[in-house]
Amino acid sequence: MLMMRDHSCLCSQGFTRDGNLLLITKLRDLGFDARLWKTGKSKSGEQLYSIGLTKASTPDFLDYIGPCPPEISCYGYKWGVEIDEPSV
């Protein structure tokens, strides 16, 4: 998840517009304020989309998905978790 000044971005550009809209509907059903964002164009000129969560919804979303799994602890900073560097 990419944190912006006024929202968080779920990088879902690999999904179609309809796929993003379906996920937005599901997120809204769970109580999150999710919106569709245009995020540029592909090399072939196709419009790309991502999902924005308002700043107010971001903490609840992170609580909903739970803590950062240990298998991807290098992404712990996205949860606001400090990563312990391995000792050498």
C-alpha cells in the first residue's frame, strides 16, 4: 500500500476497471471509504486504475488485514512497524 498525503493507494493497476470496481464495492461493504483512481496509461495506451482509501479509512483497513506477516517482514514499514535488521 502506498501512503499519500490524503489517501492510501492499493496498487491494483494489474486489474481491469471492472475488477477494481468490484473490489471497491466489497471494501465499501466492509465500511471502508474506497474510491477509483486513474493512475496513468499502460505502454499500449490502456487506462490504468488503482484503489484509493481515504486517510480516515487507512488505520481501520490495516487493523482489518492484521499485522504484517513474518514472511514479508521487509514490508513491515507499510504497517508502521519498525524492522529489526539481522545482526552480522
